[in-house]
Amino acid sequence: MTSHFKNIISYFPLRYYFAAIIFAIFLINGAESIKDAQKYVILSALDVLNIPAFMSKGDLFVGENSGPAKINLPIYVQLLFLMLFPSLAFTVRTNFSTRIKMMSFGLLCFAAFIGIGLASIIMALALDFLNSIVLFRVVSITASILIGCLIIELALFSTIRIPERTKIKPVIHRNYVMEFAFLALLIITASIIVYGVGMFLYSDIDSPIVDYVHLYLWLNLAGIVTFGYFLSNFIFEAKRQGLSKIKIRKSREPLARSYADSRMPSVSFLIPAYNEERIAGRCIASIDKAAAKYDGEVEIIFINDGSTDGTEKVVTEAIANLNHCSGRLFNISNSGKGFALVYGLEKTRGEIIFRTDADSIIDENALTPMMRHFRDPIVGSVCGWVFPIQDKGLWIKVQNVLCANYMYTKRAQDVLDSIITQPGSSTSFRRDTLIKVGGWRDNIFGEDGEITNRIARYGYREVFEPSATVYSEHPPTLTGLLQQRSRWGVAFYHSRGRNLRLVRELRNPRSFIFLWNLASHGGGLARSLIWPYLAASTISGVLNLSFITEGSASSILLSKLIAIQISVVVIQLALYGYRLKKEGKLKDLKYYPFLRLVNFILNAIVKPQVIDVMLFWSSRWKEYSTESFRDLRKVVNRSIDPLYPDGVPIISKKAADSGPHRNQQVEQLQQQLLQQQEQQQQQQQSLPNLPQESKEAEHKEDDFHPLYASKERSTTDSSKVVSPHSSGNAE
């Protein structure tokens, strides 16, 4: 009994939400004092700025005595964010200094809310809408939520140990006028929608319930602004129609010349795998079928990352049965997907590297539509649409609906040239691009999202091709789905953390979409606290549901909120249904309620658990390194996903002394790369110019040495290799 009770207490979400209720009660009881403190600080600031303002009966008024405007600060919206920081600080498994740091971000959030109040007043005076109660409320609440979400992310990325951020100098300088124009159109559309919703919800009652309604609504702001995303899908279709016949641009690239000769580029499929004996054979066979319908050369490079099942045998047999492409198998000791990709890239020789997973099936018509995009020398990578390979099971059908949602998101991001993550199972890269940007990053989670943003920061365009489908194995159970998303939660901090400098690189819309992606993540954490917050409000007596009677202003306000939610759901169902119908899976739309349930669990349980795990691991290491990553793999295996390999042993004492040998190997490969690049530059001198390139690409990171392409020919064989991370030397 004692052990069972201990397990319950140690369950992080339980103690996190219990602490949240306690802190919420404390803050709610002191709400008036907090609001008064904000008002007096704002009043002092207005006095310094010579803006007429005064206090009367505890209320703040701005303007001359003849017609002042009463300022209502969204205090009950802000309290939700203020309760998050102490709730985390007192419940996560971390050291004392991290707890203090987390609390300090709570104080920063409070100061930011004061700044928002002051800035909203100044903006309202400048634009003459101070007397517009609705507009001022919309501005102040929206700003409070957005800033609150971003400070949450700032706190997490400042306390969680993340890989070193990259400094990048673009190698291609482009004009983003069209993308910025589309972004402006989407922002205007979303702003109109938000203002319209604010007008619809306007209620002339002085009650905290107004703040609670707006809080719930605006924390679901992503769902409302998503309408702007849906608008971009129409733009996407218009662009596809206009670009149905892509003109071949003049280029100095040998690849562009090959297109001018009507030759499709050679493709190397790069497949890292760990314990994938069930589907690996089908994966290779599907590539062979796709190669039969493709006019270019195709090879398969399969990296067996220390599998303990029959993956090696299955792959060897599948490669022996290839008819339309060649293949090679390399066996390395388990070192993680990042290293497997780095190692595999050195073995490929295709002009295009198609990175996929061993549990995926390539549609036989997928290659040509994707490869056509590479006629544009600016395009660095192209991804397809991922859909579940399985047909049966409740949670598979739920993920069918989820994939329909991803389709619209990817299409919208494509319009803005701001795809945040190109799926690891369905993305092809220009080989030269991979070499220039340094290849995949070893020793991180989420290498697909990391390299997606890194390639774009170098100036390349990334494309989504919806007609190229890759069918990938998805978790068949709810437990498996949550474990996968927990692992992706760890990947979020690595892939975004490595590219955090992107928020300051305002060369293209990607910086704003990246920032919105961060804010949405923080919003999910804040949204998970709504129900504890409402419970605390009810306990404190601030939220008195007995006043919500039929025909009252409060009941009308709640009815409007429900009407908005129903409208959002109806539009989502129509859009998801349209996409599912095209896939012949319209019946799966009835599982939409389960999708909402999954999203609730992800925000309420998975995200907080990942934070606890990451802060616990971070407290054990002073800096991010290869050793700390090895430890993180163990932590993820034990705390998040037991199916994820813990990588033990990754390196033995014997291999610990082989570092100099590996460094010499890397230096030789880099010298080969430089020689290849010099030869390419000499060959390119007689070709027309690309868009302006800088001579050097700056890419600084912590002791990352990519393994680049070798000169080996593609043959049908199986080569055993020992990873430099493991005991023994590579053969």
C-alpha cells in the first residue's frame, strides 16, 4: 500500500496540478492587490510620459477629467500564466538554482504584463481607440497571452540543457517579397477574425467570468488563427496551377544542366533502422517499384543501427531481390539515428538524397513529382505527405484524421516558405545542399526538424509536395502514440533550440512562423492549466456558477462561446473530411472526438511530463555534450519510451581511445570534400550564374564533423561496419 501511494505521489502531472490549484488560490485571493500594483506602476509611467491619468475609487482612468477612459486590465487572464512558474518550480525534479531561475521568469512575466498594459494604453491613444472597450480588450488580452506564452518558452529554453545554437551565414541571397505579402495577408485576415470574435463576445457585465471566457477562447487562438492558414491553402493551389510547367532556370549547377538535357537526377535512398524486421523488406520492395516508374538511377543505402532482431537478414534478402535499383547494407553498433544518417551520407552517391525510415512504404508514383521541384536550383529539399500504413484500429483511424490536419499545415507553411519540420520519413535533399550545410546533426533528438530549419537559414527553399505519399507505420495503441509524442516532445527542444537564433534573423517570414510555433507550444502548456484554474476560482468563490441563469448576461456570453467552438469544429470537420475523402477514408472522420481527446492528453499530461524529464536530466549536466546525450538516451528509455534504444553500451573503454583515429578519418573525408568542391567550381565557371552566393558558409557548432560522400560505386552487397561510437574500428 505504501509503495502504491508513493507511486501516485511521484506521478508528476498529479503533483503539478495539485500545486497549480494551491498557487492559483493564493494568486486569486490576492488578485486585487496584484491589479492595484499594476495600476500604480502604470500610473507612474504615464505621469513620466506626461499622459493625463488618475486613480478614482481604485480604478485607473486615462484622459482629461472631462472624458476619461476607464482601464480594465485582464488580471484574471494573466494570473493563469503567473501560476505556471511556481507550479513548475516547486514540483519538477531539478536543483535549487533552476527552481529560483524558474521563479524569476514568473517575475519577468509579471513585469511584462505591466509593460503590456502601458503599451496598450499608449497604442490606444495614438490610434484613438481608447474608448473602444472591445478593441482595447482584444489588444490587451491577445498581447498578454502571446507574451505569456513566449516567456514560458523563454523559461524552458533557458533552464533545459539544449545543443549549442548555430550561427549561420546564408549562401543564397533571395527576395522574399511575395512570401512577406502572403504573410501580411494572413495576418490581416486573422486580425479581422479575432476582432470579429471579440465584437461577438462583447458583454457589458463587470464580472471575472468575462476574463475566463476570453482566456479560454484566446488560449485556443491557434484554432481561430488557423482559419488564416486555411486561406493560404487556396493560395497554395493557385501557385500549383501557375507552376504546373516549371521553367528551367539558368544555373551554374551541374544538376541544372542535367535537367536541361531532360535527365532526371540520380536518387540515393538513405534508410537508418533499428529493429525493423517486420516492414524493412516491404520498404525496400516499394522503393524498387517506385524506381521502375522513375527515369533516373536509384540506389538504396540501408544503415542497420545495431538492431537486435532479424533486420539484417530481412534486408539482405530484400536487396538480393531488387530489379530496378541497387542497394547496399551497412551494419553499425547502435549509435542513434543522427549518427546513422551522418555515416550513411558518406556512403551515398546520388544527386538527390531521399531520407526515409525502414517502417515506411514509398508510393510507386512518389518520385517523379518530388524530383521535378529540384529543377529550381534554389530548392534544397522536398517533402511528401505521410499517412499511416495500417488500416485497422481505433487509434490508427484517429491518426488518419491527424494526418489530414498536417496536410493543411504543411501547405500553408509552404506558401510562406516556412515549413518548420519536413518529416524524416518522406524528405529528399539536394546532395550539394546537405554538404554545404554540414549534413545531419549527430547526438540530438529531432534531427529532421533541426536540419529543416538549418537548410532554410542558409537561403534554400523547402517545398511540400502533397501528391507524393509515404505510408509509414504509426503507433497502433494510445500508449504507443503518447510514448511517441513524448519522444517528439524531447525532439522539440533540440530541433528548436539549435535554431533559436532564427527568431532574430528577420530575412524571411520563417522567423515569424518559427516564433508562432514556439508561442503555440507555450500556449498548450498554459491551456493545460485552465481546468485547475477554474477549480481554484470556484473554490475561492470568484467564479460563482449560480449567477449563470437562463437569460442572464453570463449565460448569453457562454452561449456565444459555445457557438464559436461549434463553428470551429464544423469548419475543421469539413476540411478534414475533404482530405480524407480523397484518400478513401471519409468514414474515419467520425473519430474526430478522439482526436480532441488525444490533443487534450498531449497538453495536459505529455508536455508537463517531458518538461519534468528534461529538467531532471539537465540538472545532472553543466553543458550539452556527447556524454550528456548518451545519458539522455537512457533517461528517455526509462522515463518516456521503453521501446527507444538506450544506446548502452555505445562506447567501450577500448573505443574510448579511438578518438584520434576517428578525427583523422574525418579530416581525410573533409579534405576529399574540399577537393570535390574545387573540381565542381572549376566545372561551373562556364555555366550561367545562380542567384548571388557568398563564397563561404559560416556554420559554427560544437565539435560536429559530418561524414561526407565517398566515391564508392553502388553495388548490390552487404557491408558490415562498426560505428566509431562503438567498440572496435570500422572495417
